Amino acid sequence: MPVLVLVESAQEELSRQALALAGRLGPIEALALGPAPASLPVERVWVAEGIDAYAPEAWATALEEVIDRVQPTAVLAAGNERGNEVLAHVAARRDIPFAANCTAVDGDAVTRMRWGGSLLEEARIHAELPLISVAPHAVAAVAHEAAPVIETFTPSLRDSDLIVRVSEHVDEQSTGISLAEAKVVVSGGRGVGSADGFVMLEELAGLLDAAVGCSRVVTSAGWRPHTDQVGQTGTKVAPDLYIACGISGATQHIAGCKGAKKILAINSDAEAPILASADYAVIGDLTEIVPAITAELRKGRAA
């Protein structure tokens, strides 16, 4: 029997990470909401029609109908807000356990992230149908493509399934590089000192073709918008390089940037918690260090 994966979009990175983990468990079938994907590394795609926007109860109904048809050995989804919410609805309806933010699965044993990623928990799922969401950036996204069999169906929705739904999507107004997709992120925390202090970070980011991020305390102070926040309640990033300037390194922030390949911490506090997660560190005044890095980059480009 196959493993069933909820796929939000064929191009969505976190869905592809869920597919990668599912591929280790057996043959895959997928449920897609929206247009049928032209290619996915699965044997068959079930395409639910008649659901025009995200509605958690409706998505859960569609997923349950495919579960009944396919009789999968497990159901996986991306460990983001939507994946976790839909699987939680299915778990509540069927009175079965749900393991969120998993990094590995071996039979009924799972490894899952707890406490914002600071703790790995080994657990067992006691259920005939394991429901599992895959922790963001814990598994490399699958690259293999195939032309799957497409099966379309119209879920039997109740009026109550559509009470809560997305009625409008407002695109972020930004001319910069997307925080979630940037290869380099220059991020600032309380140590930057003020909204004006981010000018030097933006200058450095411009030279590195980087996005500018921040910690929660910065958005709480009104220095940067919430869309710039990196962390458990912000954006989870996985750049090649994450430059943390004046960020102490709270567990919630580390949960958002731990997917980075390399972390460079610039901090005046040699005992700051972020240094435990950093690959490189510069201890000192960031108002001197960041402009010095920027100056050297300019020299290198001028040479």
C-alpha cells in the first residue's frame, strides 16, 4: 500500500521536502488542491475539484476521502501552518494521534522537533494510520520528476466545511529579495539599536544580494514589519549564509534560522546563546564591524 502526501503546490519547497521523506517509506500517491501538476515524483495524484481557496475543514474532508480510497500506510504533509492544521483536523475527526514536525520516520518510530527545534524527541506512533508532518528544511527536497496518473474527484463538502476559508490574498509589497528564498540573509536584533540602525544592514545586504531579516523583539518595537521576522512565529529560512547582527539567539529565533547552511554571528556578548549555533562569530561592536565588512566588499569589487 502507498504513502499518501498532501501537496499544496508542485513547486512548493516544503511539499517537496515531505515527498522526499515519503519516498523513503514506499510508493507515493498525492492529494493536490488546485490544478493538476504536470509532474511529481509520485505514482498517482488525486486532484480535488471544487475547492477554490484554502479552507482547512474542506481540505481535511478531501484528504479523508482519498484516505478511504487509497488505504495508505501513512499520511504526510509539510510541517507548515496549513499542513499541520489540516492533519490536526483529520486526527481530531478520526481520534488518532498526529506527530508534527518530524525529521525521520522508521516504521512506527519517529524523530520530531520540540521546543522550537532545540530538542529532538524519539517517539512511537500507536495508530493504524500514522499522520505525520515533516519539519521545514529538515529533509532535502526531492528533485526526481515523473508523469503521474491523474485522478480527479469532487469532495462531498458540507456547508460547515467552508465557514472558515481564505477570502482574499494580499501580496506582500516588496521590491527586495524574498526572505524565504534568499541565498543570504542579513538579520538584526535588539543590538542594532533602532530602526535607523538597519540602514547599515540594508547596505551590506545590497552588496551580497541578500534579504534583510530581524528578530521578534525588533518587530515588537516597530523597527521592522512582521514580514521581516525570522523565527518560530515568523519566516523559517534556509539560506546558504545567515548573518545574525546583534541577535541574542532565543530558542524561537533559532527555530527560524537553523536551516541555514552557515551562520555568522556578530555580537558584543561573547556569552550570547546564538554562538552555540553559529559556525563563525565576530565578537565586538556591530556598528563598527558591519561597516568594516561593507567597506571590504566594496574594495573587492573595485579591484
